[in-house]
Amino acid sequence: MKLTEKTHSSRVHSIFGAIFALCLVALMFPTSTLPQTVPQIVEDFEGSLALPNLDFRGGSTLLGGFLFPWSTVYQVTAISNERSFPAGGRSLKADYNGFTEGSIGISKSNLPSTLGNEIYARFYIQLREGFKYPLNQKILLVEGNGWYFNHQIQGNGGNNNHYTIIESEGNRTGWQRYTGNIYTPGKWFYVEYRIKRNSSGASNGAVERWWRNVSDDGPLNHDIEDLSVNLIGNNANPINAVRFLATYSSPDGVPGNANTIIYLDSIAVGTARIGELPQSPDRTPPAAPAGLRIQ
């Protein structure tokens, strides 16, 4: 078919329009920070409560479907606008000042069946400057009937530092890893776990962890990649609950102080790698092409 001058010009304009649109998308959403999948459960604590800094000591359902707080004992948690990731919003604030033990945080039970065998859980976390140790705090808790998986920070023998425990247990058979301090107080960290439940008695489960100091634009770490492990022994029950900032305790019996505070934000749970949030992408549209001559 012979193209008329008008048709040819229209097609050239369409091509340039498509290129312009692709450039705009690339600038708005850098590929390095795009989530790799759409999570099934999201909670960023925006709009969940009518007032910020409300210390909520009863049960309430957040917009993401989490129950907050998930226990009514020793509640020290609030939705706060003191700090957030990204900045300018709200986060979940756990304030341990004066407390030695309890159950706090948020919980999502009766998970979709698609999350029963394998789960990805992402969160952003910051410990307040001068964070007081020792404090044993379960940051992430994934549960099935009769078994659990746990990411926990723990005080180290009364010293003002901590290490991280990643462990599971089912039918008294468990898997455990100890890692050094990955959190720097006053900095936001991206953390994501993959937990795949093994078949009963088999070593076909998996644990992976990604983390990064986003405040200092640090490198992405993929420091745990155990792809053939027995997490839950002979237990065959699927994953049915995920909790963030669950039980805590002070092993030396000394209560937390004014700096014993944890902030948690931008939680997401899904069936595939979620990835990081875009960080302040440049949303200025590119200049329109100029000086082009259409032949």
C-alpha cells in the first residue's frame, strides 16, 4: 500500500510519541527500585487512624487487613507521624520506655491459600538513635499450626549491642542462623524475607534474606540463601499467619528507656520477590523533542 504524506507523518509522530512516553516512564520509575511483583497484602499506615500518634490499646483493623495490636497485653505501639519511609507519612512506632515484656505489633491471620506454602515479607525498619539493649524483639513472625519462623533482634549478654536470630521450629525440629548486627540506629533499612515451607520431614524448604541501608544508599545484601532446608520437621500445616513486631522481652529485667523505640513501615506480603519502593524518583517530564524535521 502506498503511504500518503499525511499517513506517513502521522505514523512518524506516533513513533516519536511512543518513545517520549517510554522515556517518561523510565524517568519516573527507575528500574532498579521497581517492585518485582504486586504484593497481595500492603500496609503503610497512611489513613489507618483518624489521628496521628494515637496510642491504640484495643483491637482495630488497619486498611491492609492487619489486626492492631494483635494482643491486649502490655501494649506499647502507636501509629505515629514522627518518622516514616518514605518521609512525610506515618509508621508503626513501638515505644518500650518503662516496659520489660509484652506482645505488640500487628497480625494478619487467615492468609489466602496462595500464601500457604511460600511467602515473601518486606518491611522497612529503623531503631531510634541510642537504642537500648538488651531487648529480645521478634521483628517478623511467620506461623503455621505447630510451627513458626522468626527474625529476631536480641541483646548480647547485657552489652549495648545485639545480634540477629533467624530461626524456625516445628515438632521440636528447627533451623537456626545467627548473624551479626545489620541495623544501625537512626537509619532506615529495607529487609525482605522469602520463607518456603518444606514438605513433611523433607529438606526442600527455603530461606532467603535481602537487606539494605537505604538511608546511606548502601549496597543490597543477599546474605542468606538456604534453598534445601528442613524448617518445620514433620509438620505439614501451611502458613496461616504473619506478624510484625510480635512478642518482646528484656532478659536482664531492666525496662527500656526513652531511646528504646522501633519504627516499622511500608510492609508488604506476597508470593514472589517484592523489592524496594522507589526512592524520590525524578518526576519532571523530559522536554518535548525540538528541531525535528519530518521528511
